[in-house]
Amino acid sequence: MDKEKTILIVDDIEINRAVLNEIFKDEYNTIEACNGLEALKILNSNVEISAMLLDLVMPEMNGFETLREMSRTGKIKSVPVFLITAEESQDMLLEGYHLGAVDVITKPFMAHFLKHRIGNVIELYRYQNELESIVAKQVESINKMNHSMVETLATLIEFRDCESGEHVKRICGLTKILMTQVSSMYPEYRLSKEEIGKIVTSSVLHDVGKIAIPDNILNKPGRLTKEEFEIMKQHTTKGCEILQKIPHIMDQGLYDYSYDICRHHHERWDGRGYPDGLSGDDISIWAQVVSVADVYDALTADRVYKKAFGHETAVEMIHNGDCGIFNPKVLEAFDMVVDRIKKEHRS
């Protein structure tokens, strides 16, 4: 007996509702509706429905129309629907299944058989919903752990280099604005909101390898020598070495984005970047976007070796290739949001 569960019986013929109510009343709560409109009102109320027995032929809104509306609103995913029919038309039955019904009950009803079929499906849906809830909680816990770990690594960078500490925080905002614009403008670069969120989080770690760069180079007030610059360039690969030690505590997608951005945010469209000399779309679009965000923020911030450039000067330098050549499509997207970047970047 499971009186905590409720079955919704939808049939315009009162005697059919009475028969079904009699079959299930000892084991389930039952609610009755005489057409699809009434059924939908009940589904949209606070009553939790464990299963629906739905007649096909009804006035006002028939069974097929009810199924279509449940599909449109997503209710069909959480409420198993059993079609009630005296028809044996294959086309009708197929349409019912295509619209999301889990089974078909033909009249006249066989009580014992009916209770077992519906009870088994109710338990299957209950297990599925519980499993989805457990998975959702686990994903939330993993996401919190990932964000905590990323913030910890970002804090380590800040302890080593105060400029990088503030820099990595600003990179998140720049990356989100630019990545969203690129994704919306170019189908070949289109990403889901969830994936863009992971890229934004991963962008925080683009300079994590600076932890391994000596202080006298990292914070040198003057121009780096050729030898010192070669050491500074190693922050891309050093960062990847750090990330390789922690993949088991990161979401796989977040790890992949973080690793790629960390290694390739200094690659350039013409192949003259580092460390791998990649060119064109051999460089992932997220690494390209973080690269532009990184350069813009570096130009518009005070550094130990230079004063900040103004917004307009920085934009001009990026377009002129003063900091390397970038993907023309990324630059076009950059131009579309440049006023927003100016407004929000240091607000």
C-alpha cells in the first residue's frame, strides 16, 4: 500500500472513472478529471501526481491534445501517462507512444493485471527521479569544489604577483562578454551557456604557471632580457604541469578548458605565439578569446614595467597587431562589445 502516491484518472465517462477509482483506491490516492483541460489544471497545481490514466476520446480536450500540451511544458518527463482506449487502431496507438505515453490500457479493465503494470512504472519513475536528484546534488557538490579549488589557485597567484591577482579576476568578466558574443555571432564557434560558464571559470587559471616563475623575473620593473623572457614564457607549460597534478579533483570539462587555456593563451593567429606555435583555428576558440581578454587587460592596467594605456589606445594596439595577430572574427566580436567592455571592465 502506498497512499502517499496519487493517480490522476482522466475520462469523460463517469462509470469508467468509478471502475478505475475502485481498482486503485485501497493502494493509492486518486483524483478524477472529466477532460484534458481539467487534468492540466490539476497537473499545474501543487498536487504531486505519480501516474495519469488518460482517455483518448473526450470533449473540450482529448487525450492526444493533452499529451501534446504535457510534452510542450515538460510534464510528460515526470508523470507517466497510460492511455485508456477501446480502440485498437495501430495508428492511434503509435501516435500515443510518439507523444510520450508509456503504455496503453484497453477496455474492459483487468484489475490485477492493471495494478501490477501501473505499480511497476510508478516505482520505476520514482527511482529515476530519486537518481536524478542524487546526481544533481553530486554535480552541485563537484561544482562547488571546482570553484573553491580555482579560487584557491587564483589566490596563490595573487600572493606571488598582486597584478596577476587582480588581473585574473578581471579576465573572468572580459571572457564572459567576449565569449558570449563570439558564440552568438558565429555558428562554428557556438557553445552552450553551461560551456561558456566553464570557460569563464577556467580563464581564472590562465596564469597559474606564474607561481613557478622566479620573483626577480615576475616582478622585474624594467624590460626583460631575451633570456628572462624565455623563462617567463614557461608559465604556460609550468601551469599545465600544475594542472596535471590535480585532474582527479576537477570536472573533466573544466580541466580540459583550463589546461588548453593555460597552455595556449599566448598563441597567435599567424603562428608567431608560444609555446607550440599554433596558428588559425588550430588554437581553440576559448584560448583565442582569453588571449584577447588577457592582452586588453594587460594594456589597460598599470604594471611594474609600464603605465596603463587608455581604452582607445589599447583597442587600436590590438587591431594594429602590436601585441600579435588575432582571429579577425574574434576582433569583429570584440568591436561589437567594446563599449560594454569599456563601461564594465573597471567599474
